[in-house]
Amino acid sequence: MTNEKKLSFEDAMTKLEQIVDKLEEGDVPLEEAITFYKEGMELSKICHDKLKSVEEQLTQIITEDGRTENFSIEEEE
């Protein structure tokens, strides 16, 4: 599924939603359901990886002198 990694997040989510809809209908033969499940898991991983990458980018700030630093917000208890 090498080409799938080139999908945008939105395209991967759309395909994943379509797979979920098909599986929720319940009238998919077992072999086809397994194939859909595997494809869905791969799409889910692609989405997760893309979100993780964006999260890492968003947790860095650029200082006035051009250096990057990790940014975190202290959570209140």
C-alpha cells in the first residue's frame, strides 16, 4: 500500500469512512470483510502518522534568533 502513504489526510479519512460504512452494513462476505479491515487498519495508521507529524510540528516554536524549541502548556490540576 505504498501509494496510500501519498494520500492526503482527508482522502485517507474519506476512504476509511467508506470502509467503515461497508462493514457496518453487515452484508459483506467474510473474505471481503477481512480485506476491508486490513485496508482500514493501514489507512488508520496513515492518518495517525500524519496527525502525529503535525502534532510534533505544532509543539515546536521558533525563537527570535531562529532556533526551534519544544513548546508545552502546563496542565492545571
